[in-house]
Amino acid sequence: MTVHEPAVTRFAETRAFLHDIRERVGKVVVGQDVVVERVLIALLTSGHLLLQGVPGLAKTLLVAAVGKTVDLAFARIQFTIDLLPSDIVGSEILDQKTHEFRTHKGPIFTNLLLADEINRAAPKVQSALLEAMQERRVTIGNHNYPLPAPFLVIATQNPVEQAGTFELPEAQLDRFMLLHRLQYLSPQEEKEVLRRNAALGVRRDGKGAVARTEFDVLGDQPVGSADKLVRAMEDVQQVHVSEAFLEHCVEITNRTRRHPKVELGCSPRAGIALVKASRARALIHGRDYVLPEDLFALAEDVILHRMRLGYEALAEGCTGQQVLQEILAESPR
Amino acid sequence: MPHSRWLVPLLLAGALAAQARDMRSASVGMRARIDELVLPGGELEPAAVDHTTPIVVRLLATRPHGDRFRYDLEWYGLAPGRYDLARWLARKDGSAAADLPPIEVTVTSVLPPGELEPAAPAPGALPRLSGYSTLQIVAGVLWVVGLLAVLFVGRRWRRARAVATVQPTLADRLRPLVQAVATGAADDAGKAELERLLVAFWRAKLGLRTANADAAIVAIRAHAEAGALLRQVEAWLHRPEPPASFDVAALLAPYRSVSAADFEEVARVR
């Protein structure tokens, strides 16, 4: 795009592209509109996303659907206790024919990486992934390789089964721009899921047949290319951020540091993430400027995993959500 | 100095003389010492004693002194009277010690004559309050006084201080801010604070204080009066090109005289 191109036209194209993605994903994933929006925000801002929810909420299906819809290289790693860093980033292997070491790149060399159940891997594996997320480069042997662009990690973790898991520390959670907590579907949405599932049928496979899953419904034809995504990412940078909005962001992050129930408040990275995510949300909602509405809508996903409650607050039974709502509702001083 | 060579030995001799003890009198059972006692003849030792002996003598040190010996001896008496310690010394070689000069000592008694045992102590009157009990009563009184002071004086003082440092209400903060923004005197921070206050105002007014922030702002935007105001303020503050014909003063006029009661309207109705 040139600078002379009208912004409205350009945003209209991007909005149509984003609408198509949502529509395509909506064909296989029922409800979860907010989650789809968060995935799009992550895509548009190159911020990584951590999805937290109990099994069976279509987390994996959702990410796979987005990957196919945008024509991005997609890889999935199921994190387990015996996973090694080299299983993710790759390693140097000895070629028996040439007797030379050959670099074998791991699944991290992709555009969209689904790190399923990230809290099941050992801390050194988590660190290897999170370092790559931050640096967007990995080192194999003595060589340093840049990761493809765009590069986005969408990780999932199950908040219920904590046995045999390694909780991500605050410093590593901070690498995720958004942590979205998935909720159960409404009864109507759940009914729709059952209805669609009942209509899937079977798929012939050689002489036999297997029951079709939602993954079989995913269309192979993407609604847009990676170029369109890059163009949308550029558009996000054109979304206007007012001084008043910046004041709001600074005020909110500062309140987390001053709140008596909060032991560890948000870092400046939280403020950066708030602004970036708000810009993407504004674009998704058809605006070329951000509003406090964006901030309030994203606050929980951006802020909650970046602050730690104090011992007394936990002993009183306070939750992070309650404290955050106190912070957001607190009158200015 | 010519006299200094004599000074040190003299001082040492003086010190030794001062150290030497010559206790010729002691009460019954109390030990006494006689040091540096030079006695003629061969070396002496304490004579054998039995349970009737009124004096017990011990030789603590024996040193040659020319053709004599010098003794440090300790003695104590078991019955009052005057005694010659020479009677309870004997030659080590078994020869007679008749040539010894008398070593007279006196054993005194602290009891009256004829009284062999100390008198039983007469029972005296005990004080009404011992020191510990008095201390306990004083501490208890002080504790009660302190408690009353905390309960009554401290509470009054805290109330007085709370009155003195009363926090301004939302309304108190909103009014000057509206005035500043309407007159163009507010900076970006002031404008942002005004927006937050207006949201807080409408949250209170519409009974959305307990609602989540994102749900509350959606509800405010959907409200006829509040939504119109909020959208105009948002357009003015957040649009890249704010509307040219935007009269901030007129928009904020209803909030210039807002009172604390306005924030509680819904709560009172409920």
C-alpha cells in the first residue's frame, strides 16, 4: 500500500479478510467468538497467546482452523514430560553418507505453532520454547537460525490436572501477550455442537471407513494468504492511539503495582501489550482508533497473568479476577 | 637515678609483707592464717589430733630459712579460748618440739557465754504486700488504664483525624475537572481522568458498580443518556481527527454541579 491509499478502503479490505476468517472458523468451531477474536489479535500483533481451559473446549481445533484459514504453515507439538528441547528446535545429526553433521530443523520452524499442554513439559523445554518466542531465533549447534515470519505460538494448558505438570513462572507467562481463559459454551451453543457432530457422518478410508471429525470439515482452501495477513498487521500499526488512551494504560498498570492485595504488579510489557492488543481489537471491530472499551475488554487477558496476589489476599480467598475488577473500577486519585 | 635500684626490691618486699597474714584471733569454726612464721629447729608437721582436740592446725607451706624453717599455717578453733598452736605441732623426725616459742591465738565465740547453739529466729510480721504482688497490681491498673485510653481517647482522636483527612468524593473530583476541561485548562492526564470519572459516575448511577468493567462499559454505551455522552467524549478524546464542532463546555455542563448524592441515586432507590 502507498501512503496515498485511503485508509478507509484499506481497512475495509482488512476487515473483510478478518470477517472471512471468523466466518470460516465459525463453521467448525461453535461459540468461542471471543477466543477467535483473541487468536486474531495474536495473529495481527505477533503476540503469543496462551489458552487456558479444561479439555474438550475445541482449543486445538480452533487453532488448526485458523492456521488452515490463513494459509499459514502450521505445526503442533504435544508437550510431555519426556520432551527434549531438541525435539522442538531441532538438532544436528550425523549424515552416514557424507560423514558430516546436517541440521535438522524442529517443528518450531513454522508460522503458527500450537504448543499443546505446555505445562506438561519440563522447565528446560518450556524455557527453550519461550526463549525462541522472545528472540524469534533459535540456535542449533553453532548456527543461529531466524524463525519464519509471521511466527506465532498458541499454547494451551489445562488448569485442572496439575499432577505431573510444571507451572509456568510469572517471568515466562509474561512472554505471552494474552492469556485467555476459555469458558464452557452456553447450552444453546453446546446443543449446536452436538447437532453438527451428529451430522458429520463417516469418511471412507481404503476398504474401511472412519468417523469424520470436525478436523475433516476444515476446508483446505484458505480465505487469505500470508500476504493478506501481513497487510492486516501493517494496518494495525495505522490504528490511532490517543494520548488519553495511553494515560489509561499507564494508570491501570500503575494501579496493579499500588494495590495492597497485589504482591507483584504488571511490568511495562503489560502496558505495551495492552496498546498492541487494543489496536488489533479496534481494527477487528471496524475502528481506526482505540477506545477504553478495548482496554476493559482485554484487561483480564493481558493483565491477570502478569500480576501475583499477596499471601494475605490469597488467605482471604480473593481471586485475581476480583482484584483486577477492583483495579479497573477504582476511582482515579 | 641512684635510688631507683633500691626502689623496686623495697616495693616488692613491702608488697610481700602486706600479703603475709598474721591472724591470731578468729571466731569458732572460722579459718585463720599465719604466714611467714619462722620457727627454730627441724621441720615441723601437724601433731596427731582426735575428736576432743579444740584446735586444728594445717601447714600450707614449709620453706627452709637458714638453719630454721619458715611456715605458712592455717588454723581454726572448735571451742572458744586462748591456745598455743605450738602444742599441736610436732617434729617430722619424731624428736621433741619443746624448744618452740609459743604461738598464741584466741578463739572467740559470737554466741553469749554458755550458749552452744544459735537462738531460733523469732517470727516477725510479714509485710501485707510482697514486692511481686504490688508489681502485679500496678501492672494490672496500668493495663486497664491503657485499655480505656485506647478504647475511648484513641477512638476520639482517630475520629477527629478521619474528619480532618476526609477523602474527596467522586463528585468533588469531577466538578473541578469538568471546569478545567471546559475551559481548556486540562492536560491529557486531566482529560483521561475526566473520562474515567465519567465512567465511574455512570457506573454508580446505573447500578453497575459490581458488574465487570467490560460489561459495565457496554451497558453504559447502550444507555440512552450515558451512551450519547460517552460516545461524544470518546470521539473528542480518542478519534484521530476530533469533530470540529464539538462544544465540550456544553456537553459537560450538567456535571458541573454534580453532587455526591448523584452517585448514590440508584443505591438509594434500591
